Amino acid sequence: MTEVTTPKTVEGVSPHWGRWWRNFDRTSLIFLLVIAILMFLVINPLARLIIVSFQDSDSGVFTLLNYVKSYSRARYLEALGNSLTLG
């Protein structure tokens, strides 16, 4: 009869890791790299913009004053209303 042996494992490493790496497609790696670059180029500036919008320009403390100033002017409220109506 034949003996069945289990693959030897290095401590902390799954025996399936080598099989997964051999079957890994290069296009998947390129796709993941492109997604990472796009996330860095889109999410990073957007997150910074949101963070800065909640900070006071002089002291840097958290405040909603920027939004109060923006949405208390009739001109900006009218523009917001037009955008919501059209969009």
C-alpha cells in the first residue's frame, strides 16, 4: 500500500501558501497595484479635504464654523437648492 503524507509546514506558514503563489496570475497583481495607486490618488486627497474642512484655519481645532459660514449665506443656499433640484 501507499503511504499518505502531509506536507511539512514551516511554523506559522500554511502548506497551501506555495500552491496559491504558484497559481497566482500576474494580471491580478497588476490589477491590485492599479487599485492601490488609484485609492492613493483619489482617497488620500479626498480624506485630507474632509479633515481640513472641519478645522479652523487659524488654530487648527475641530469646528463646524466653516460649514456654518458656507450654508448661512443666501447665495450658497440658492446654489445648493439648484443643485439638489437639478440633480
